[in-house]
Amino acid sequence: MKTSRTVSLLLSATLAIAGAAHADAGHHHADSGAAVGQPGLMVDVTRTVKIDMGDNMRFTPANIHVKQGETVRFLVSNSGKLKHEMVIGSAAQLAEHAALMRKMPEMEHDDPNQVTVEPGRNDELVWQFDHAGTVDFACLEPGHYEAGMVGKIIADPAKAAAN
């Protein structure tokens, strides 16, 4: 278990460094989680979005619109009988992490961009969308990502105060 946690921490560090490198280079790709947002604080939450995860290998809703600058609390419910998770990241990061999960299915996570939810339970994830763009999310439990358990969050440019 200690090895799994170490691998997870190394992967998280690698993703953070990659995101920082993109930001330092002045590149903000639409599929980069680091370019769209970061972990948020509960005191900054402007709204709550409920997401259900089921054994049909789908998120409901699978497409979510937020405003640039908004901090969202995702209330994530597992209505299934299998363990599920919601992980926010770029499509490339999620695919790489899903492959790693297939090799080490016992890996445990403790990262601010993801939440693992046992059957019949709820948990929450708070995310700040400080840039406009699109970020992906997925369940990376072995086989779930491959079965299509994915979604997108679209951060729309902030509207003028008069709107």
C-alpha cells in the first residue's frame, strides 16, 4: 500500500510540474486541467453541482458548464454497487492515469483533483475555474474509463457584471 501511495504522489507531482511548465511557457491548452483550474476553497464556493456515478459507467450529468472565475463544489454521489471516482484532468493525463490504474488497481488516491466514492455514499470536490476552457473528468477505476465513464467541464469566459 505504501508503494501505491508513493506512485500516486509521484504521478501527482509529475502532473503538477507538467502543468506549471505549460503555464510558464504561456500556453493554455483547452484540454489541460492546470490551464483551466485548480483546487478551490469551500469559503469561495459560488454554487454546488450534483453529479451521480452509476454502474452503467456514466456520470450524470456528463457535461457541465461553469463560469470562468467560479469556484464549484461538486457533490459526487455513487448510486451503484461498485466503487467509482471522479478525477479532473486533461484527456492525456486521464488516459495515462487509467493505464497506470490497470497495472496497479489497488492504488489509493489522496489528490485534490479527485474523489473516490464507495457504493451508496457521497463525497465532494471543490474546484476553482480560473481560466476559460475545457477540462475532462473520468472514473479511473480499472475498466470504467475504457467503458466510457468520462465527462467534460466547460469554463465559459466570465460575463460582464451588468449581465
